[in-house]
Amino acid sequence: MILIAATGNAGKIKEIKEILSDFEILSLKDIYFEEEIEENGKSFFENALIKAKAVYDFSRQNYPEAIVLADDSGLEVEALGGKPGIFSARYAGKDAPQEALIQKVLQEMKAIPEAKRQARFKCCMALLSADGEAFYSQGYCEGRIGFERRGENGFGYDPIFLVKEFDYQKTMAELSSEEKNRISHRRKALDAIKERLAGGAMV
């Protein structure tokens, strides 16, 4: 079974391949998909489906039996009213580097006390079977925003996200790949995908 991961994010590809190691995973680079997808949905689920459909349509000629998986995920900070949310990747402007995203959130949270820095990572996934049948899943990882960046692993906002499941003592970027893949929002969303695929329902 071939599964096409509809993302250009190298970090996401790595995690998907590690968690769904029983499947052959192709990236957008592998299928020569170079189009820019306009993510104009109003929710993570809408954006995931937009990406899945675009890659599904593109891939039918060369990969008619492939399944397409799209992930839309981001950071929701309680004190910021749920921001950056669906704008997580472009919160500091289109194509802004990771550090600019981190610094923008840290600056906006500068005056917020520790007790009110709750946040969560949210991941929504859309899976399209070879015949276009859709399946959705989601996962969360609870935590809080730290006061400074810590750790060199992961990507995105990982260096400022203190993980609840590690008693807020480690940022996501201080976890090993194995630790992160055990508790992450992406892992929780992919567990449902994995169960669905193992049952043969989407083949």
C-alpha cells in the first residue's frame, strides 16, 4: 500500500514515516508535486481536506491506487484567544522563519504569568482512499508556553512548548524523537489513521 503524505514540511514527513513505519510513504517531493495549495479553510479540518483533495487529484495518473493523507496542525494558546491556530505556520508573515514565529509568540506572552500560559498543539488529518472515500482524525497535546526557547529537536513552536505529560519540565524540542512520537498530537491523530488502515477499510 502506498500512502502519499500531502505536506512539504520535512519535520512532519519524518514523524509520519516513523509512526506509520509499516507503510510505504511518499512525500510531495517524491511525486513531483510543486503546486502551491491555497489553505483558505476556516478550520484545521477544512485545510487538511483542501490539501488532501489537491494532492489526490494530482496523483491519480501515476498513483491511482495510492491513499492520500493530509495533516493540518498548529498551536492554540489560551491567553491569545486560540491564536495562532490555523495561521500557525504564517503567524509572523508568509514564509517567516521558525525563529520569527517563536519570538512573536514569546513577545505576545511576555506579560502573561505562568498560571495562565496554557496551550495545546492540535492536529487534524484527512485521509482519502483510492476511490475518494474520506476519513478524519484529530489529536491534541496539552502544555503551556515557556518564557524562553529550549531544546534543538523538533520544529515549529516545539522549543517553547512545555509538555504536560512531562510535568512541564521539558519542551517538545527537548524530547527525543521516540518520546515525542509517543505523546504528540500527531501521534494521537495517526493512531486512528493506523487503526483504520490496518482494518483494510480504506484500501
